[in-house]
Amino acid sequence: MFISENIQAHNDKTRATHAFHFLHIAEILTQKGIDVQDVIEKIKAFQVAIPSWALGTGGTRFGRFPGGGEPRSLEEKIDDVGLLHQLNRSSDSISLHIPWDIPKDPTAVKSRLQAYGLTIDSVNSNTFQDQSDQALSYKFGSLCHTDAAIRQQAIDHNIACIEHGKALDSKVLTVWLADGSNFPGQQHFRRAWQRTAESLADIYQAMPADWTMLIEYKPYEPHFYSMVIPDWGTSYALCQYVGKNAQVLVDLGHHLPNTNIEQIVARLMHFGRLGGFHFNGSMYGDDDLTTGSIKPYQFFLIFNELVDAMEDPAVKNPPLAWMIDASHNTKDPLEDLLQSVQHILTTYAKALLVDRAVLAIAQQNNDVLAAEELLRDVFATDTRALVAEAARQAGGAGDPIGVYRALGIRKQLIEKRGKKSVATGL
């Protein structure tokens, strides 16, 4: 579905209102000595990968309620991401989940991606489920399992993911493990870590030299007594063990309530070991809610640390892989993704407006109030017009959700795919 003409028509219709808001914020920022077009160029360059599993309606332990028109194949998932990218011009890649998204014809898949201006950002392995054709079970773990045959099965699966990624020109393998225990004494903590480290090292050796392995962490769920990789420190230690191209992956929902995530990302950037981000929103745990919907101020503080490190030439952290990781069951998935990207971009824009020289002076002088007020003032700045202008300049929609709804895209997808279509893998 190509909708560039519809986008332009909607932009023309709202041009006067947009100009009023944009010129207002542009004048305020110019008086502060901020190069507005430079900020817009950075917003335009910021791209957030869309995960294949977020294109369908998620669920809970108690049920799943598909909304209709969900993508029934990898090809239809690419079509949906292509639609999102046309609307916001900030979603130029897709993250695949294997075995949910195994390409049957890599050449045809790459051709479809190219038509939409998309790439494959990463491939995600799955050893947290047993597949129908799987010989051995991951009930008691995968890369940490006491049985060498089960560990090898999980290793082989990850290596197969790498091969699928190579066929589609990806260069990132994401590993999240559900390995852990529910009861005291069930698992030997030190040996479980060592087995995991050795298994990851075997997978790492199978990666091309220009690939990156992202190692994700999570404090609880599906296990509630212990997780083998429960925190950033454990993930960091595994990266150190595995090799220089292994990096820590931070999922915003993978933290206990009130965790100081902004400090974690600052430390990892300082160590040069922050590889990527999974954006979502969280109230209690791994809620996978819309990005920025629950704790917008903390989200800004996290981006403040990210931008601070990204703009510091002394920080030698590789470029970050940005991706949304959301899956819930009450919103239209495509609308939710558009909303999340808008929240990400407006928050990123705010972080770009922080006067780092003034903030550094306040910090050096221990002027607590001045430092805090500087951040609070920037957080209160409405950057939506900057993001809208960036999208318009890039050929996207100033109001992506407005265009999506005006065109009745979900209705079109239901008519094409069916009211009860279910996204593959969910």
C-alpha cells in the first residue's frame, strides 16, 4: 500500500495550523541560540526499528483478542512496516523473530524491503518456547540447561538465526533468555551462568566479524525466583566473557519498579557496552505498553543521558540499535506503533535542546536547583511541531495517526486479510 499522495493532501490541508505552531517554537528556540534546522536534521536521521511481533494484537495469560487485518506472513509484515515508514519516515527497518519469520525466498523478501526503503535491523532467537518440530524441550532452560544436548540445540538455533540474518543482510543477533528457576535449590547459580557464558561464546564464534550480539536482561518472568540474566551487570559480564562485539541490550520494561534506568544507560555508555534499546512503557513490570505512556519524565531523563553520551567525543560507544518492543491487546497495533514513534521522537527532540554547557556548570558547582530546573524547563517544552516539521521535510505525514485514521487503513486491512486473521508467531 503506497499512500504518498494521501499524505501530501493531508499535509496541505493542515499546513496553516502546522506553520503557526512550528514558527512559534522555532522563534523561541532561535532566541535561545539553538539551530532549529540542525535539531530537525537529527530528528530526521533518527530511525526506530519495528518488531514483527508488534504488528499483531498481543495478549495476556488469560486471552488474546485479535483486532482483524493482522499480517499473516512475513511479506504482509513488511507491507505494514512499509506503511508505517511512509507515514512517519522514522521506521526504516524491521526486526525479525525466528522461527516466526523465516524467509522462504530471501531474494524476494529483499526486493519487497527495497520497494519500501526498508532493511532488516536484527534477528531475534527464540529458545523460550518449544516448537512443534523440536526434539528436546526448553522447560528447564536452553543455553544454561544441565543437558549438553539441549544446550547444543539452542546454540544451533541461534546459529540458524545468524544464517537467516545473513541472507537478508542483517548484522545483529538479539538474544533474550527465559532461563531461570522458580524455587530455591532448583538451579546452581554459578554453574548456570557458566554454561550460559560458554554457550553464548559458541554462538559468538559462528557470527561474522562485522556482526553484533545483543544480550538482553530481565529481573523476573517467566521465572520468579531467579533469572540467569537478571540485570545489566550480569549481561555486561557475559559480554566481557564473549567478546568485543557483544553488547548489552536495555529493554525499558525489564526493570523492577523505580529502578534508575538513566544511571544504567549512562554507565553502559561510559563502558562502551550499550548496544541497543527496546522502547516500551511500564507500570509494574514487562508491561509492553506504549512508549512514554506511563513515565514520560523518566523517559526524558533516560534520553538526556543517551544524548549526553552520544554528543561526547570522549565516549567510545558504538551506534545504538533502536527498536520498539510492545505487544498488548487493547489498541490497534499500527496506531500504537505510530504513537510510540511519535513519543520517542518528541522526547529525543527535548534531549537535543538541553544546554549541556550550562548544565555542566551547574553540576560542577553543585547547584542542584539550577541543574534540575534546566531539565524541567526543557521537559516542559512542546516539541511536537519540530517532529511534525521533520516528518514533512522527509516526505512523511505531520500527523501520522490522523492520516492513518482518515484513510481507514485498519478497515482496508480487514477487508483484505479478514476479520479473524492472526499475525504469525503470536
